[in-house]
Amino acid sequence: MGGTAAISDAVQAELTSLGITVTRVAGDARADTAIEVAKIRGADSAADVARVTLVAGEDPDAWAGGFAAAAHSAMYDAPIVLGREGGLPGVTTAWLEGPADADQTFAQAPTDPQGIRLTCVVDPDVCRTARDVLDLPPIADDLALAGECPGFDTARLSGDGSTIVYLATQGCPHHSGGTTAVGVVGVDLATGEATRVGFGSPGAAQHLADVSHDGTVAAVTVVLDPQTGEEVGVIADLADGSLTHLPATAGMGFGDGHQVLADGGDIAVTAQACDAGACPTLHDWRAETTRTVPTDLCDAIHEATTTGASNCYTALAVDEAATTVVAHGEELGTDGQPTGRLLIARTTVATGDVDIAAHVAAEPAHCRLVMVTDDTATALIRCGTTTSLLDLAHGTATDLGEGEGTAITPSGDRVVLTVEAARVIDPGGEVLAEGPAGSRGLAITDDGATALIAVDGGLDLLDVPTAPSG
């Protein structure tokens, strides 16, 4: 591989004399040789592959980056092309751009909602240049839009992987510290374009409760009255820029991961005061109609306690077809403190029938429901610092160990949690992908191929292979 300056004709002749068939792959320079190798692998341009690896080609120690990238290139069938200080060689740019009449562009594979990935082992500025050529979104520290501070603790990634949605805030403190949010921002990862929907009033938005599968609809809990703490559900339509306020008694709840949108984002589930408990209500906010589920979930949870006391949370989940609604509460002891017993109630929307699943933590701790799978059969829960999966049909739990669980795929095959770094694991605890030290896991696409993490003051996407990382 390489011209005669790299491998002499004498070496080639010696190999041939040994009965070895030799084919020289070479270009006018290193970058040209890399492109010729890519073509031999069947990639005439970036339009022919799903992934590309960009490596520094002219640095004195460029060989080190090449060795580091080789395994990744082989695993993902990602040809290695070369950059240089200050930019890209013309031959690399031309290969990345591809022919003008290509059926598909590198950044937008029609059959792959996750798009395509570029892995960089070069200076960040060179990587940015390559991403611009490919029309890829900005890298991690560029995702924070100028003049705004993303509410990273409540940032979400749409199920199809097309959009990152977050709360735009005045200042950068943690949302539980009283940050005032001024609107919702959606960033299209294929174009890098941002869409904003302002709240129109200085209400303190506390939580981005959910995002529709395609990232065009966001559900937010907003506290409009600082004195009373009255919660109002707000729907932001990022497609047309509209804002819909649900009834003043509607609350979508707090906490990572709750699914309150169903039916493609058209139906939102909220909890409303119903005697002493919380009766779920389904709001078709586009049609401006509502249906109240004939079940007092808080009463059902309270009756299932062994102490006769519970905290019932109005944080809810609803399946995609809006046929089942899930709520949770934790049992309280005589001292008013959590006993470590979590109760999760599922109700059928049509009939109001309820079943209860209970989980008992190893020791008294604050417990909460984080998310449920699409079939509402499995719940991702946290008790204290431990994350578990709870089988809602049988009440059995799988302990995932220490860590802050924040998301689970609809099928339940992958979980996002944070220990000392963001991780994606399978239900058996095998680590499939891990972010850099100090990163925090936020969300994951429906197919489990990409996770959203917060790292170094920005947002980044973490690729998740199909096999364990170790």
C-alpha cells in the first residue's frame, strides 16, 4: 500500500519472487492513497457507505491515529480518509461530497432514520470542516445555540433520532434550582437548524416531560404561579410554532423519562384532582377533546400500601396507542418517610381496570418510576442510588446496580444510566457503550442505536454497537 516512496519497487519484486501476488494501491499522496483504498473496498464516495473515519494524515505521529482508527474502521466498515492541518485535501473533500447525481447523500440515508456517522481522529476544526461538507449537525460543544443555555437535565432525543429537544433557559443552573425557561428548542440533526417555541410569559418551566417520536411535539410542565405552585401542561408544536395550554388543573409531573405523549404526539395524558386522588385525563390537544379514565389511581395505590399512607405522584406514562396509563407512588412509614416500597398502578383506559405491582428496596429510600416499555410490561425504576427493571405482570425486579437510570428503549432491550459516566447496558447488565468520564446519560432512540448524553457543557450522541463494548 503506497507509492514507491513508501514501498520500493525492489520490495515489490522480492515479494513477487516468493510467489506472492502483489497489487500496488497508491495515489499521488497519502490522501489519494486512502481514497484508492476506499474505492477498492467498494466505496467510490461517501454515498456508498454508512460510516466514515477521518484521520490526521500529515502529522509526524499520524500513524498513531491510524492504528487507533483501524479497528473501528474494520468493525463498522468505515473507510479511513485523511485530513490535514487547517482543513481537508481536495481529494478527500471530493470523495466526501460524492457525485452530484448520487441517489443518496451521506448525511441522509433514506432507510436509516439514525442517519450516518463520521468518526474523527483529527483536530476538532478539521472535523467541523468535514461535517460541513457532509451536511452533518454540529459536534458536542457546538450544540449549545448562541445566546441560549440548553436545559441539559431535561434534554430529549426523539425516538427516530432526528431531533434533539431541550428547554431554552435564562442562565444555566440546574432546573430544580428555579431556572426560568423561556421556551422549547428543537435541533434537526440532519440540517443543524433550530426551531424555537417561546412560552410568551416568564413562567418557570421545570421539566421537559416528553417528545414525540419524530421530535415535532414537546410536552412541558410549567409552574405559572410561583405562590401556589399550580402546574399546567403545555404542548409546544415545533412544526408550526404553536403553543397549547392544557387545563389549569393538569399536571404532567416531574422527573426524567416520563412518557406523557401517545398517538404520535396528538394525545397527552395528565393527572387532575379527583376527590383525594388523581384521575388520568387524555387530551387530544389538536381536536380539543378530553377523556377521563374512570380510575382514581392514587386511591388504588393508597389501598395497596401496608401502612395506610403513601405519596402518589402525578408523573404518568401512557402507551403509544393510549390504551393503558401508568402511575406510581411510594409507601410512607409512620414517621412520614418512604419505606422503600414502590407501587406502580396500570389502568386500562376503556374499562378502568387496575393492576398493582410492588417493589421493595433493600433499605428505606426514595423510589420513583422513570419510564415504562412500549407494552407497559416493564418499568425502569430508581430507589435511592440503585436502578432496577420491574416486571409489572409478576412484580419481580432485576437489579441493574448503582447508577442513575434515565431511559429505556420501547422494547426494553437497552437502558441508559449514569455511574461515573453515561452508559448504555442490556437487561443483563452488559455494557454496550460508554461515554467519557463525567458524562451523563439522557435519552436513547427507539431502536437503541444512539444515546443522547451531556458532556463538557454540551450535548453529544453516543453510538451503541449491537455487541458488548468489552
